[in-house]
Amino acid sequence: MELDTTGLKCPLPVLKARKKLKEVPAGGGRLKVLATDPGAVKDFEAFCEATGTRYVSWSEAGGVYTILLERP
């Protein structure tokens, strides 16, 4: 599943991802989040620590951050 939050500033990418994660199957379902806010990487790290969501990886290309989350 993918969520495009490009153009949105903190905290909107995390808030939208929290809502979208409810649609992701528990037990290993993954959500790919696209974001342009440079703070999103740190925001998602904190979000995952607080919620128990697995922070799989992140990458950046052309100013777009791709953050991969896994639902426990």
C-alpha cells in the first residue's frame, strides 16, 4: 500500500500515515509513504518508537523521501 504526502508539512504526513496504517493488514503489512518534508524521516522514527510500528527503511531521490513502515 502507498500513501503520497508530498507537499505536506509536519505533522500531516505522520497523521495521514497513522490513519492509512489502519487499512494495512496486521502482522507484516507494509505501507510506503512518499514525503517531501525533510523532517519526515525523524518524525516517522519517533512515530514508530511510540506506536510499535516497524520502521523498515527510508531513502531519498530528487527531494522525495520514501519511508517504508511495517504494521506489527
